Amino acid sequence: MLRPLFFIMCAATALALPTHVSAANACAAPGNYNAIATEIVNGVNQTRRARGLPPLGFNQRLAQASQDHACDMAVHAIRGHRGSDGSNSQLRARARGYQACTIAENVAWDFPRVAQVVNGWNASPGHLSNILHPRVSEMGVGVAQGAKGPTYVLVLGRSC
């Protein structure tokens, strides 16, 4: 029952995700965004369940903030948590209308397969700590293709 609802939420999110255009490059969520987001969401929730934590819901505003940062990194060929404008995950989420009491962000690149992204986060103590954060309740996923390959952003949060 939850699986069809998740796909509907992903489809609605994909339609609402922003398209960023710069003079040199255009950025939009890839056509297979729903499949990528589903795989990441399922992987994150599997990790949480295996450690006795509740699964996280999918939040459209966090997905938009995630997509904003994924596109920013892809278009400007930057990597990390700081945006080209100096923003951080808290500011990007707020810009999308999400008032976070708790927020965390994982980014990844250089992984040819989506399954490797979650595995990489699980193998990193800092990224795993974000996934297992007991005070987050929802997440959003962003994906963009840049000159250096795909960029993935996961923002986890709990609204106030």
C-alpha cells in the first residue's frame, strides 16, 4: 500500500522539481529521477530499519532543496556541502519553504550505480550518522548530471 503512494509522491515531486538554467549549462532532474529516488529512499530506510529506527517519509520541499544543490554542484563543477552562493542545507531548505528544527545532508559523486551511493554513505561514519539521526523524520533526494558525472544529494530533516 505504501509503495504506490511513494511512487505517486515521487512523480508529483519530479514534476515540481526546478529546472535551473545557466548560460553555459542547463540542469534538470533526470528522466529516471523516480527510479533513482526510490532506490535511495528504500536504501536509506532499509539501513534505518536494520538498526531499529523508523523509516523516513519523502518530503517534496526537501527534494526541491536537494535538487537545487545537486544542480548547483553539477552546473558549477563544485563538490561539497557549501553552494556556489555560500548557502548550506539549512538555507536551501528554508528557501524552499521548509522550516527545519533538525537538518542533515549527504552528498555523493563518482558512483556509477545508484546502489553504490547508499553503500558509500553507509560505509562513511559521518554520512551514516546522518542517515541514523534519531531526530529526522523525512528526506528528499536530488540528482543532477554534470561534466564530472552524476551528483546525488540527500537532505534529511524534521520540521518545526
